[in-house]
Amino acid sequence: MTRSASTDQARLDRMLREQESVISRAEALGCGVTPSQLRHRLRPGGPWQRLLPGVYLTVTGTPIRAQTEVAALRYAGPGSVITGVAALRRHGIRVPEPHVLTVLIPGQRVRGSWAFVRVWPTTRMPEFVFTDGAIRFAEAARAVSDAARELGSFREVRAVAADAVQRRRCRLDQLIEELAHAPVRQSAWLRRTLAEVADGVRSAAEGDLRDLIRAHRLPPPLFNARLYVGPEFLAVADAWWPETGVVVEVDSREWHLSPEDWQRTLRRSTRMNALGINVMHVTPQRIRTEAAMVAAEIRSALEAGRARPRLAVRTLPAVG
């Protein structure tokens, strides 16, 4: 198509490079693209396509994730911020694939949800915002709090909150602060999860182990405690009973994706065993499907541990 002499092509090209080939109607018109040119480019089979009302993708084909994120922000307007599951993915947290992007906008603005964009007006916009090119997303603690309202089960909420703390994307005190501002009716799962994280739980599988221990009335362990022999660091134990010298390690494939990870786990277990610690290994599947048997095995190990002197292992709480 012949370009209009009034089109600022350099500005348009720069904007498209910076915005993942996504542009709003107002931005296109601001670059000198005329309404008739827009209609021509957006015709069936044309080079541009509508993603959202007033937001266009200027290439053909299925949009990639970054393009839908830029489109969501252009649709929501200035100052909008991606939050929830989509933001957590950008922080490197393991989350389900988001089918809807949740975007925060200032409370006084009126903008409805549309297609793959869920718009949440709020009087408390995030104080700190991360940026990746044209994509703005909330800090991890706020994203966890908002994701807890999006996710469909307690297990999913538990998994993302524990993973965020485990990966040190946010601290427990930051999550507690966000919980204080969360809607009461939609925060029960997050409230329950943070009680677990405060106990040291750092994964969904460890949360299942905690449930098993409570259900079978076993003595509560310390989760993810740091173990020392004198000044020397020994290990971080998934679940540790200092009185009896018993450790339960949850062997999850997601943490042992490489031979190096597996070798690290073996070395850690060998160090603990050499000092007389009874290290038991269980899988997440056994915790879920053989709970009574696993509980009986732990109970037997604890009873055996009581018959011997307490080990000279110094314990510090989980890092939170």
C-alpha cells in the first residue's frame, strides 16, 4: 500500500519495535496513519489484525505471549500494570498457563474486561513496578496476592506462594502485608498458605507432607531448617525433628531435573547420614496415595530416634 506523505514512518517503526509489533489506534493516528489506511491494513487478509478494541497487531499469525501482554496494557490505558499469574510467570515462578491476563488500573478509570483481558480497578496501585520493554508487571508479593484470587484451588495458591518465597522473589513479611490489604472474602486460601509458609513450608509437596503429619497426629517438624555442626553448615532439611534426629526429604522430580541436582541431593543425604541423622526419602506421589504407610514409617523412625542420645546438631529456622 502507498504510504501517506504525512505518515511518520520512522516514529511508527520505532514504536512497533519497542511494543512487540502492537499499537493502539490512538498511537497509529498519532504517527500519521489515516483512518482509511487503518481500515485497509485491517481488512480481511490484510497485514494488521485486531487483538482488542482499538489495539492492533501489525503482523500476521498467532500473537505470542509478549504481544498479548503489550496489547492488554495498551487496551487498559496509561499506568496499567499486569498482575497475578501472568506477572508471576515473568518473575520466574512456576504457574499454570494463564488464559486471561489480569491488569490493574487506577480505581477512578472506567474500563471493562474484554476477551483475554481481565481489568481490575484498584485504589491501591502497586508501589513498585517491574518493566521489560513495554511490559509493566507488579512485584512478586502483589502478584501472588492477586493470583490467589485467580487460581482455582488451594493447592495452586499454595504452590505459587511457596515457590515465590523459595526462589526469594519476595519475603514472607511482604506477603503478609499484601494479605492485610486483600479482600477478606477472596483471601482464605492465601491466609492458609501463609500459615504454612510461616512454618517453613517452601513447596506444594512439603505442604502435603505437613497435612499428612497433622492428619496422623505426628509431632510437628521444623520445615526447611538450616542444620549446622558447630560453625559448619550441614544442610537445609525439608522436615527435621531435632529431638529424634530424623529428616524427611521430599524427592520431587521438579527439583531433580538434572544429574547435577540428583548428585547434590545424594551428597546432602550422605553428609547427614554420616553424622547419625536418619534421612528418609519420600515422593510427592507416596504422600498423596500412601499417606497412612508414610505416616507409619515416620512414626517408627521417630520412636527409634528417641532411644538414642540427641545429636549435636545446631538448628536455625527457615529463611523467610
